[in-house]
Amino acid sequence: MAYFTQQLINAITLGAIYGLIAIGYTMVYGIIGMINFAHGEVFMIGAFISLIGFMICSLLGISSAPVAILLVLLIAMAFSAVYGWAIERTAYRPLRGSFRLAPLISAIGVSIALQNYVQLVQGARPKPGGQVVSGGFTLFSADGFDVRVSWLQIIIVVVTVALMGGFTWVIARTSLGRRQRACEQDMKMAALLGVDVDRTISLTFVLGAALAAVAGMLFLMYYGVIDFFIGFLAGIKAFTAAVLGGIGSLPGAMLGGLLIGLIEVFWAAYFSSEYKDVAAFAILVLVLIFRPTGLLGKPEIEKV
């Protein structure tokens, strides 16, 4: 029971990171119906910006962990938001009226370009990030096994829940959320009614990129090492989480992220870590066979 509880805590932490990345996928898809395959690379860039930010804080003598985390978080979100806006403006907007495969090909090209760009600038070797937050407490002990929760795990879960609640409120209660929902239902009609569709889509990319930066910083703090390739693997898993939960649904993206985290951690704990990705994708296939729209997704009704 103690071992199971420890793995459950680890799975929730990993699932929270996947969920944050998956929200960016599902926000973009919900409005323009396109999978932004460069989103994983924005997450990777956010992690590298966070690493540089922590190094600058260390050089400036900022020893307070909360202050350093807050400053790095704001810097990473700002820079990643600029990347998200630039990607939408240069790679996706010119192709919005083209055939459906054109933006997909462009997204894959942007993903490969960002990977190689970071590899050239930062190098191919893994970059250690050090330990920013340490310590924790023991929940209970059983049969000589201590179940521990680190402060960093608590921070990751609290930040994820807070951001999930905040974005849900933005979409449900603010004018930006109303514009996003209008574009999701009928982009042409929304434009005829005065909604600036281009601006709404750009802001959606900006918000998704900022969320990816938060996930990148949390990933760096949790694992302590990053490289130029983490965006591809994490992006594929987060996309899987978005599809599993129901692409286009924010709660579905978070639920899918938690499920992917649970599958990976428990499979590695009780079976073989080499086949944890196989298990995750096999369960995704089984879910989609019986529920093609995902766990919380709704079938699209095409009006004639």
C-alpha cells in the first residue's frame, strides 16, 4: 500500500505537467481545428528559458527560491508567448484559407526547425538545472517504506490546479472567452458579427505558449535536466492526453494528462519501464475504439 501510494503521488505530479501542455493543444484545436505540432517545442524552449533565468538569478545573487521562481516564471511565460505569437503569425495565419493539410505540414516544419535551432544555440548535450526547491515531508511509513511528498510536487499540483481554474474562468466569463467560443462555433459568422478572428486566434496561441512555458519550468525543476529533444516526446504524450480526454475540452485535457501519467508510472513500477509508452498508446487505442471522441469529448454535429 505504501509503495502504491508513493507511485500515485508521482503519477499525479507527472500527469499535471502533461495536462498543462495538453491544454495548449486543445485550445488551438477547439478554435481552428488544427493540431499545433510545434507546441511541444514551445514547451522545450520554455524549459531552456527557465534554465537561463535561474542561472541569471544565481549570478545576481537572488537566493530566495520563491522570488527566483516567480521571476523566472514571468520571464519564461513572456518569451514563450512571443514565440507562440510569432509561430501563429508567420507559419499558420498565411495558410488559414488553404487546404487542411497545409497548416499540418507547416506545423511539423516549425517543430523540426525549432528543434534544430535550439540544438545549434544550446548544444545537443543534456543541460543540468540544479535543485531549486528541496525538502518535503513523510506522509506515513509501512514495512520500512516511507511515503514522501516533496514541496516541489505540491507546488506542481497547486500551480496546475490554479491555472486550470483560471483558464476555465477566462473561457467561461471573459470577453476573450466569448470570442473564442464564438470562433469555435462558426468562425465566419463570428467575423461578420464584429469579432476580430485573427486577434482571437493569436491570443489563443499566446495563452497556450505561456502555459507550455509554465510546464517547461516545472519539468526542469522536477527532473533537473533538459535537452533539445524533450519537446518531441512530451508533446506527443500531451497530444495523446488531449485526444484521450477529448480534444477541444479543457477538463478533458487535464483528465487525459493525469491518465497518461498514471499509466506510465504504474506500468513502470509494476511491469517494465521499457514498455510504458506502449501501454499508454495501447490504452489510447482501446478508448478511441469504444469512444472515438475521447472521454469528455462531444461528437461534432455538422449543420446543413
